[in-house]
Amino acid sequence: METYSNPTSRAVQRYYWQFGLSMAAYVIVILLSRWMWHNANGRWQTVVALFPMIPAVFVFASIVRYLLATDELLRRIAVVSLALAGGATALIAVTYGLLEGDGLPRPSAWWTYGVFMVSWIISSYFVRRRHQ
């Protein structure tokens, strides 16, 4: 295995492992919980539905550890990208909320997560380009 002397490179390598394992666990647990949900009754359905939150916490922790271990530039890029993604998501949510009165369907809360993630990817691209 290759060793890195640069702390940021080590942080990136550690992040890939932690994030990758956490996401793999999340996918496995979400598939199992969806399968188990159909066989559960009453409040057990709620407990089973929330099982994927356990690996999701580890995903979040890996992102936080990565941000705390990187240099100031990478942290700044991440924070600005997150702020832009949050603002874009808020604008889209408010716009759609205003249009719901005109008969548009009420989507699941999952759409907010998807919009935020896509906005974060797009904003990260432009913020990184700006700092090159």
C-alpha cells in the first residue's frame, strides 16, 4: 500500500475508505430494511424503516472527518459549495411550494435530498474551477 506524507492526501485516502464502506453498508441495510418492512407489523415497521439511519450516520461522520482533516482551501470549497447548494435547494423548494397551489402534486420529501445533492455536485464543480 502506498504511503502518503501529505496530510491532505492521507485524509483523502482515509475518506475514500470510510465513505465507501459506509455507503456500501447503507445500500445493504436499506435493501434489507425494505424487504423486512413488508414482514413487520405496527411500530416495528417504523423501527425497521429507520435502520438505514445507522450507516447513514457513519457516512455523515466520514464527511465531517474528511473536512476537519483537509487544508483550508478544500474546506473553503466544501463550505461555499454547500452554502450554494442549500440556497439553490431553498429557492427551488419555495418556488415549487408557491406553485403547489396551482394544482401541482405534492412530492415526497426525498426530492429535497436529490435536489440538494445535485446542486452540491454542480456548485462544487464551479467553485473548484474558480479556485484553480
